[in-house]
Amino acid sequence: MRKVLTALLCVFLLAGCGSKEHKNKTVVYTPKPAEESAAEEITEETVKYDIDLADMSSTVIFAEISNMMNAPQDYEGKYIRIKGFLKLDDSEGEMLFNCVVPDATQCCLNGIRFYRTGEYKYPDDYPEEGTEIIVEGTFSYIEDTYLTVLCLDDAVMYMD
């Protein structure tokens, strides 16, 4: 009986880290026009964050991103700062950039897609995938039939 319970527990734990392939999704993003004020230098003293996750542990960041997935409308329009790792995604025919954070066991990733203002080109203006980065921007989200994509618009990316 003990072996059966242990086996079931392992199955349930591993199922939580699995992924489902979603078909028929359409995610369209139209970038907002960059304002001239976005060109001014951003420093710690000039920015006020609604939510600053950059100095939190990966466990706290992972949990907060999970909350954002569950109730994205509660975060919409907030200025957010997050620390994670650059993850590239070109599965939709264009290069998309994400700041991802692993959970405490390093088995699952949670993250936020970001759209930078300005003229940035890949790979010239981006570090290597997996590099630790900090991204800040205005929270938005895209809902689709099968998933919610978290985004930071008008984002600024820099390395820690």
C-alpha cells in the first residue's frame, strides 16, 4: 500500500511540471508608439515601481507571477520590475523575448514576455539566452482560448 501511495504522489508531483501543447492560438501584439520621454535615462531615483520583484527570491517571484496568471486584471497598468533570465521564443514566426524565473525546485519556469521601446535588433541588442536580466515595464496581458500571456509593455531591459 505504501508503494502505491508513493507512486501516486510521484505521478501527481511530476504532472504539475508538465506542459500542454495548445493549438489554434492566435496572439497578436501591436506595440504602442514610443513617447519621446522614454529616451531619458532611467535611474533608481526616478522610477517608482508598483511592484518590485527584482530583489525578491525566485520562490516569491514565481508565486507572484502565478498570481498574475490567475488574476491578470488586478495587475493591468501597474509598473513592474522583475529579475530573471532571458528566454527567447521564435515559435510564432518572430523573435519574442521573455524574462523567466524558475521555481524553487528548478523544474518549472514562469515568466513575462516583454516588448522594448526603441529600435532594438536581435541579436545585436540582446545578451545571450540564459543571461540574468532585469526588466521593467507596464503590465498588460493577452488572453487566448487556451492561455494568458503576461506582458510588460514599453519595457526597459538591463543586466544586473
